[in-house]
Amino acid sequence: MTSLASRLKGRSELGVALLLGAVGVLVLWDAVGLVTPYSKSDPVGPKTVPYIVAGLLIVCAVMLAINVMRGGHGEIEGGEDVDLSYPADWKTVLPLAGAFVVNILLIDWAGWVISGTILFWGSVWALGSRHYVRDGLVAVALSLLTFYGFYLGLGISLPAGLLEGIL
């Protein structure tokens, strides 16, 4: 009789399948809790897309798990222009992750325009751009465009934060 560890050896993709399934269940759980105070007779409402996404995630997770258990595995990335023998560039990855974390922490208090500007500017800085003024102006423009694009185009209000009443 073989142990569970020996049967799962070389099947690390099962972790990806488990993660996909967990995200699918989380999306489904969240979709069930959506409140739709308007147009309950409309067949395509705000719950439709989350149900579709959750279903596809769960189906993909099951199909991946079945494939892995039958011996399938992902191919090792060849990387045409990437030398895989080099280690990760943490001097780029950490500041980039930091820009995302700062955005998450500031978005409710400072608002999207300020936190988005920091996100966009911090991202290009982390990726190597050193045109501080130009990048800052582009970051502000992108933040304002996305703020008003969501509001005017989709009817979704992003948090204004400190700029409440100005925007």
C-alpha cells in the first residue's frame, strides 16, 4: 500500500486546482449574498456574471485536478527572452508590491484619485522609469480618467476620500 505523499509526488498542480476551486467557491458565496433591490424580473442582472465566473472557476479546478490525477502536468517554461537561471529581481518586485499595498491601505481614506496616483506612479518607478514629473502627471491623469470613467461610463462611484466635494 502506498502512502498519500508518494501518490501525490510530482502533482503540485493540485495546489493550483485547489486554489481555483477555493476562489470559485468564494465568488459563488459572495454572489449568493448580493442584494439586488431593483428589477428582480430581469433575467440578466448583477448576479449573472459572478455566477458564471464562479461556475467556470470550479469547472476549471475540477478539470485540472482530473488531468493532474491522470498524469498530466504543465510544461516547464522555456522563456524566449528570459534566462531562468537568474534569481527573481526583488528590487523590482518588492516596490511594485508595495505600491499595491499602499493603494489598498489608502483607497478608502484618501480616495481613488490619490491612491491610484500613488499606485500608477509607484508602479512605473518600480519598473525603472525615472521621469518623475512626467510620470506623476500621467499617473494623475490616469487616476482622474478611471475615476470619471467608472462614474460616467459604468455608474460606479469610486471613493473620493480627501477630495470629497472637489471631484
